[in-house]
Amino acid sequence: MSQTVTDPSTPQTIGVASPMAETMPETIPETLSETLPGEASNAANTRADGDLDVTGDEALGAALSRKTLLRVRGLGRRSRAIGLRLRVGDIIVAVNGEVFHGNPGELSDRLFIQPADDEEYDDEPQGERVERHVVTISRGGVFFEVFTYGPLGGDLDFVLPEESRQVIEQFEKRPALKLDELKAFEVYRDINRHCSMFEQAESATATITPILWLLERRMWEPLMATLSIYGLTFAISPWVFILTYILTALYFRRGQLAFQRSYAMFHERHMWMFVVAPSAYEAQVTCRMLDPKCSFEFSLIPPPKKQRPKAA
């Protein structure tokens, strides 16, 4: 279950991968003694004559994990972090609203979801079963949440203690998350920063009246194509029209999310963000904080401020 962060044979690695290992390979004991008195100092003192003691290495990693956060150092080739559109440099702040202190292996264990058909899982109380986790990310000082259904994967590294302290202080000033009220949104953006956003939820309107659903979302091309099909089949036979209507209703019921994604890419908009928020308004506010120039279809927030041209 635990996730390998770096090759233990690498000389610059002490315990687990740390950004301090590259910049201060010779002064780590002194620096950590000042930054993390007690635990880090005792761990650093176990090194003698330049040789790394295994016990001290583990103690140092444990001291760091209790004081710092984790940062995404690499996404890997295949990981949930890529699917969630995380970036190198993103800081993992909290899991399910609680600040997370630990190493990458402990994070993987924390985010692991037991399969529903596992015998051990069946013995657990119903209230302890978790279907997904809410992970809070900090990117450039902006906090946002994502849903994950298992470990993030990728390559994680420790954040410096001082930076971790500042991020945690900012996080604790936010209102408490109501996990049961959060909704997932997908945001697609083009090169002009025009965005399409929709909720990852099925709409009953798409099943009952596909025409109204397309009209509501201003999908003009599919709307005209669907109206043409309805008109043609009705001219052939009312029974053919009824059969066609039922088939299109079933299609939109099962594929409405894929349909919206395809329509966004049809307009040359590509996946930009997965955002979890209590409402579409708050999701758009978060996106605006991450990209001050982005604009939305069906915008619930004011348009972005136009920058005045600089005087020559």
C-alpha cells in the first residue's frame, strides 16, 4: 500500500524525499535542529562521521511528517493526480477537512478505499464506510477541493516547515467544510480563457425532455439535429417517432456527462479543472482566483477586469 517516494540509495535523500536535501546536503542536521527542536535534533545527532544511521533516518522522516505538509513533486505517467488536473508544486493541505501531517505512504493509506466486496470491509460498521475523500489543495495561495476515490499517486515531497505553518494558518481561517453539501464540477477552457462548467450529476430533464435540456444549455448544433430527427421520424410514422423519442431519452440519460464533455471539446475547450464546492457560484469564484482572466458561459460572477494598456 505504501508509496515509494524516491530511491533510498540516492545519497542526498534522508529518510524520505525532502526539498531541503538538494539545497542543504551538508547542513541538514544544524538546520533541522533549529527548525524542529527536539525530535529533529535527536534524529540529526544519530549521524556520525558523514555516515547516515538508519534509525536516525527514520526518526528524522517521522519528525518531518509531524511538522510539515506534502507537495506534488511529480505526476508520474499514470495517476489520479493527472486525472484530477493537479500540478507540480500543489500542496496537499487537508483530507476531509482535517489538516494532514504524514509521509506519502501514510497519505496513500489514508486515501485508500476498501472495496465493497472485501470480507474485512463487510465487518466494519456502516458509518465508517467511505466512498470518496475530499482533499484540500493549495495552489499559489488559493485553496480548492477535489474528490478522490483512492490514493493520488505521483511523486510527493515534504514542504519546508515555515511554509507549511503559513499555509496551515491560512487554511484555518477558512470556513469549515460541510462535506455532505459539496458538489463536483468540471471546467473546460479554451485559449481565450472562455470556460464551460457543469456539475457531475445527472439531470432528469435530459431524460424526460431532451429538447429542453439542450435548449437550457445552449447546445445549438445537437438541438437542431435532434429536432430534425424528431420531425423526420414523425413524418414517417408516429410510432417511429415514439420509438425514436424513447431511444434518445435513454441515450441522454446514460450519456449526458459524456455528451457535455464532447460538446465542450467540439468548441476547442479542454479540461482545465476539477473543482469541488457547495455551489456553482463558489466553484466559479475559485476558478477566477486561480485565473483572474477566465470567463464563463452562464456566468454567476462579474466579468474579469480588463487591464488598461500601459502608457508608452
